[in-house]
Amino acid sequence: MIAIGSDHGGFALKQEIMAHLEKRGLEYKDYGTYSEESCDYPVYGRAVAKAVAAGECERGIIICGTGIGISITANKVPGIRAALCGDCFSAKATREHNDANILALGARVTGPGLALQIVDTFLDTPFSGDERHMRRISMIEE
Ligand code: RB5
């Protein structure tokens, strides 16, 4: 199960991503927001992060205008490694090296075509499991 959430700035891209996940046959849970009415990104970043940290969802996708505010929020939740990605190289590397469990996107920065490729790369790339990466990840929460 994938947790997905956005503020108003990410609402339209979230709709496209959910349609894409449906086409791929991937299950998701939408944590809001549910319209383009102005709202506060921490509410949605935190809701997705808590769902992932609690193990209710394996991965998360969060979107705001820049991806910055919502990723800062998600990374405050223990156990969350949210990666703001604007390219597929970063999306692949953050899965392989950081075992990132949440992908953050900036809807006002990254167009929908690239965003969907980033989503696929993030979801389809496994963690490398290399000892050095496991050591570094464990150091994050020390
Ligand atoms: C909302 O206007 C905007 O500030 C928000 O979507 C995000 O970019 C914050 O980091």
C-alpha cells in the first residue's frame, strides 16, 4: 500500500499520480488534500509520514508546490527518510543508498511527465542492502 498526500499546490499532480498507480495496479491510500482550496502542507506531510512510520503503508508519495515544505515536515517523523527528487538519477540513488521510504515532488518545479517517471523509478528500485549504506542509514537516527 502506498500512502499519498499533497497540499493544494500538489493537488493536480497527485490526481495524475493516483491515475498512474491505478493503471499499474498498485494500491494507494489518499491522505488528502481533496481540493485545490488553500491548505497547510504540514498536515498532509505528517499524515503520510505517520502512516509509513507505523507500517500501515510501505511507501509514501508527498507533493507540494516545491516539495520542500512537505519533505521537511515528513523528515521530522522518526523512521522517515523522505527524498525530494527532481530527476530519475536521484530517485534511483535514494532507494539504493538511503532506502528512502517517502518520495517528495515539487509540482511547480517538475512537470507531470517527468514526475511519473520519477515515481516509477522510486517504486521499482530496491534498496541495495550494502553494509556501508545500512551503517549510514542507522547513523541518521542516532
Ligand atoms: C504553497 O503556496 C507552497 O508554499 C507550498 O506548496 C510548498 O511549496 C511549500 O514548501
